[in-house]
Amino acid sequence: MTERHNTDIDRMLAATAAEYEGEDRAAAAEEARESTSSAVFSVRLPPHIYEAVREAAARAHLTPSALIRQWVSERVEDDPGDRDLSEAVAALRRDVERLARLAPPA
């Protein structure tokens, strides 16, 4: 390998490391804010799922931790349980809004 190629690789590695450090700092700050009123779960994910979550979080401008919390909250809120029609309609609206965000722009 050439020295230039090594320098390019070093630059890419440094950028990736900085990105992960930034995510870690943001997640730590977020967790510190919530630590007084939240429970902590440790979840193991296969690498491809972890990477998909990280990419989805980046697209949503969230930390992976915040996105996972959002997904879990939505799932718990969407559990039909004993909810009435107005709650079901509200859940349907959230689903439609979520799908609209996923649709490519026309």
C-alpha cells in the first residue's frame, strides 16, 4: 500500500471514531438526564441489526438509544389492551404519519 492510501484510511478511521465518540457522548448525556426516572436495559444485537439501527437513528437525527426508546414506546402504546376507539384512531394516525415519513418524496 502506498503512504497516501494509508493516510486516506487513517483519515476515514479517525472520522468514524469521532462519529462514534460523538454518539457515545450524546447518549451518555441523554441517559444522565433520564437516569433519575428511567430503567436501563442492556440489549444484545447482531452486528447487522446494530448497524441498521445506527443508520436509522442517523437519518432521524437521533442517537441509537433515543430511537430504540421511541420504537419501544410506540410499540407499547400501540398494544390494543383495553383502549377505546379514540385511542385506536390516534394510534392509526401515528402509523400513517410514520409511513408518510418512510415514503419517498413525490
